[in-house]
Amino acid sequence: MSQSAVEEAAERHGAQLLPEELRRMNTGVDQDDDSEETDSDTPLWHRLAEQRVGTGGFQKLLGWIILALALGLGGFQIYIGVTYSLDARQQRLIHLLFVLTLIFLTVPAFKNKFGRSVPMLLVDLGLIAAAVVVSVYPIVNAAELARRAGAYETTDWVLGLVMTVLLLEATRRTVGWFMSALVLFFMFYAWAGPWFPGDFAHRGATIERLSSYVYLGNDGILGLTLGVVVTFVFIFVLFGAVLQKTGGGNFFIGLAFCLTGRSPGGPAKGAVVGSAMMGSISGTALGNVATTGPFTIPMMKKVGYKKAEAAGVEAAASTGGQILPPIMGAGAFLIAERTGIPYADIVLVSIIPALMYFGTVYLFVDIKARKRGMAGMTKEQLPVLKEVMKGGWHFLAPLVLLIVLLLQYVPPGRAGLYATGALFIVAMLRGISRLSLKDMGEVFVIAARNTLPVSAACAIAGIIVGVVGLTGLGLVISDVLVSAFAGSLLLTLIMVALASLLLGVGLPVTASYVVLIILAGPALQELGLAVIVTHLIVYWYSQDSNVTPPVALAAFVAAGIANSSPMKSAFHAWIFAKGLYFIPLMFAYSALLMTGPPSEVVIATITGCISLVAVAMAIEGYLVRKVPGWQRIVLAISGFMVMTAPEWTGWTESLFGAHVGSPVFVWAGTAVTCMFVALQLIQHKRFGPQIIEPVAPKNNASASAEAAPQPA
């Protein structure tokens, strides 16, 4: 991550809420980094223009054009959010026109010098002209197209091909080539259906039919997937941009350090809590890393975490922001729209699992700190809770308003609009967070820039949705999965997890969720899972594109801040984020998502938390003392027994012919884990801490070093 990007992410508003130690971290510069300071006074729109065409007279003009387009997009979204005017198709076409124009103006086609050259800019202007044509055509000819629906003319399918090509290129620039290649494969499958073997064969679709279907049909580019971005997602991205510019991130970071900073490995725990607070209202892992990482990562390194570990902690914690209510990322809004389940209900059932995920990350961080004898931060290094609350309490009001509105079943888009307005008002009432005209402009530019990859991915994912509907591929894959694994829910879940891992190599979270749910979702439902359980399992598994090698976007951003190896950072993020894989198993086999009576939900929560402790001890080989190898094996089996208890009932019947109810396995695994935890605590009290890898804090952390416990 570039120095300018880090400085842009770590806004100066509200910095006085933090002590000098943390304010120095605001620059995001590692102490060993010799990067030069950049001109932070240059408006973001001019910086984007400079990245696109370099310096020169045309750069200023392009910067003002970018600002005008960002203001236009933001103004249009606010307008339709307030008035609910224009039909859904018109809203999506206008939104897509803004998005395509901004992508071709701000994102170079190539990373080399030619990609930022004037000739390439002329090509991009031609692409923008084409985008105008294909976006305006369905609006102007809406009545005529409706009259001859299904009997489209040459102009219709040709413009559909143009729209498809534009989206392929826009997606390649913003998301990556993998997504574009995947869409091309699906289109090839739709066209070459008769040539495929077995159950995958179908009648095939002509280019004319396929093009017009994905361009003008209800299940294609202009379908529900893009509609979610237009209706809900942009408003919450705008909310996050306002929070970022007003200094709300500093408030939540300061509050997190107040709560956790004195405990062992305090900065890492501050990263977990701060990322939970910030991520719950930003709904984006990458933005969360960029906002909180410049503070937390240097402090983690200061108390003894390795560079890659610090980056991994931040990436894993920030990823949790996309599963923690009230704002859970674009995927949660897609779940609500695809299932018809109110967003408030999705929020309610997601609270407990999300807190369990952050608890798991926190536990891994605590184990790592105790294993190495790390100390917490000194009193002088920590912010003062009273001062933090005094300076930033007003940021809590919009968050409370948002939660109340969502729980009152106010439509998410309208609730987000009200919360954004409230945040802007309370920020402007206080000098510590008041925005200048430049800041206001940057709010809209940040929101527009952060929306581009999401909108592009969701629009082109509509082509995949359309192909699946046109060919019946989803039902075919569902039948194949159920037949191949003989109706085994566990094997099917493992296959879905592996598929999400493969898709995560090239797809962002939202796109990965869309592809997986239309392909594997029917199989999970056929095996007896409820609709909301199926969708949340797929959504959780889709998060691994942020933290799982070889492509782990959140970990790579964190690695840039930490000046560490991207692959090592991704590996550590994968370790810390293990809850993404284990907790969805509990969705399928327990009442954790409130799919049973309250007593069952309580039991599932308690035993589930204990099973996660067992898994953490088995992986790390430590809790407060070293765990012997044989105990690690027993703990792994115990944790897995609790998570998948119904499967153990089936295995017992198959192997021994005896029926043992699943509660027996739940309580047996829980009892074994509790016994080993108690044994650890008794040994700790009797013999003291057992440090495996003592690490001396760096630089000026002598006070922390003195406070660190000595090896037993």
C-alpha cells in the first residue's frame, strides 16, 4: 500500500483523541521506512487524476471532471433514496453509466506508462461514449422494448454485446482478470451447451439470445445483484466515507485501546476491538484495514509481534467487519433481497456468530501474546477514556439511530440515508469533526471510488446469474453434489468451502457469494438446511478471499502498511481467521442462528464457544501454558465433536449399530475441553507462566519489557 494511500486512509480529524504515541502511528510509516512525505493538501480528485495521466495541465481538468462525476453519482443516489422516483431499471442504468465512466477515467487499462498515456485516454473516452449509448438506449426506448420483449432486434443484441465487453474491461481493471475470465467461461457454456457431456449438456443459446437476455432481461446485468448496490450499498459506503473524513475512526480506535491496551499484547487486542467497532459500520474489510491499520499495526510491532503477524491480526479482525451487524457488507443486502427475509432478521441472527468470530480472533491474539511473554501498553501510551468519550461521543448517536431504525424494519437504504444525514449533522456541530468544502468533496470521491469495484463485480455477476437461469446449471450442480457425496452434509459443506477458496483466488467477497449461492445453494437446501442458514454459510465461506493465500486482499493491504511479506501476512491472517471455517459448521448442525427454542440457542452458543477454545488450543498448542501433543489431538477431536455432533451419531450407528444422541457428543466434547482448560489454569497458578518464544519489545518500549513476565 502506497504512502499516499495510507495517509489518505488515516485521516487527521479527531487525532487529538489519541495520545502522541498513537498519533505518530497516523502516518502509517514504519520506522524503518524512508518514504518521503506526500502533499496531503492536494485534493483526492486531483491525486486520482495524477495517478491516471500524470502531472500537467490536463491533470487539473481531469480532476475536476472526476469530482463532478463523484458529486453527480452521490447526488443521484441521495435523490433516489429520498424520492424513490424512477423505476428500478432506470436507476440501475444511470448508476452503471456513472460507474463505467469513472472507471475508464480513473483506472488505467495497464499499469505501465502506456496505460496512463494520452492515446490510451482517447481510447477510454471512446469506451465512455459507448457506455453512454448502451446505458441511454434502454431508457429512451423503454416502451418499445417492453412491447417487443422476447423478440429483440439486431440493435438490441449488438448493444448487449457492447455492454458486456465494457463490463468485462471495467471488471478486469477494478476486480481482476479472473472475474472476467469466469464470466467468459459461463457465456461459452451457455453457447456451447450441446457439446458438454452428461448432465451438463443443454440445448445451447445463440449469441443473439444470450446477449439480449443478459442486457435487457430481468436476471442479467440489470438484475437484482446490481440493484442491491444501487438501493442499499452505496448509501452505506457514503456513511463510511463520512465517518472516515470526520474522524470517527480515530474515536473507535481510541476507545478500543482504552478497553484492551493494558492487557498482554494490548495493541493486537485493540486492533480486534477497534476493527469490530469500525467494521460494523463500514461493512468493508479493505476500508477497515486502511482506516485502522496505520494505528494498530505499528503498535503491535512495537510490543513484539512480527510484521507479518501484525498484518495478519489486522486483516483477520477487519474481515470480521463484513459479518458483524448492523452493516454487514453488500452480501448481507443480497441475502435479504434474494430470500425475502427482512434485513433486520438477518442482523439479529448474525450477532452471536459474529461476536464468536471476534472472540476467536481475540483468543488467538491473547494466546500468541502469552506464549511469548508480551506485555501490554503503558499508561502513558494509552488514550484517556474520559477524553476519548468527551471528544467523540457524538459519533455514537448516528450508530444508535441506525440500529434502532433497522430493528424497526425501516428499509435499509432509508435507514442508511437517515444515519448518514445524522452523522453529517453531529459532525458539523463540533469543531473537532467539522468538514470543510474540500472534505465534503472528498467524501463523495471516496464513496464513488470505493463503490466502483463493487458495482462492476455485481453488474457482471448478473451475467453469471442470467446464464445459470438460462441453462438450469444450478439444479444440475445441486444434483451432482448430492449424488456424488451420497447425501452427506459434511462432505458437501467441505466442498462448498473448497469452492469458495478457489473462487476467492480471483473474486471479491460479494461476487464469490453470488456465484456460490446460485451453484451450491440448492444442494445445501436439498440436504435440509433452512434458507437463511444456507445463505449465511455461503456468505461466511466467501469471506476467505480477504485472508486466504494465495490471494488475500485484506492481508495484502495490511502487509503494505506493515512493510511485510504479503504471503506471510496472508498465512497469519488465515490462522487468526479460523472462525470463518468452524463457525459455519455450527450453523448447519446447531441452533446457533436461532433456528430452535431459546434454550437450544443458549446451549449452542455456550458449547460452540468452548469448542472454539478447544480448536485454538489444538492449533496453537498453548493457552496459558504449553499443551502436550496428545492433548492437542484430543482437543481437536473434542472441538470437532461439538461442532458436528449429528454426524457422530450417524457414524456411531454405521460402525457399531448403536444409536447415541447428538447431545451426548456435544456435552462429551465440552466436558473434555473444560477439563483440559481447568488443568491449564491449575498448572499456571502452581508453576507460573510458561513462555515459549520470549520477544523483547522494540525501540522505546522498555517499560513494557520490564512489565513482561519472565519465563518459568
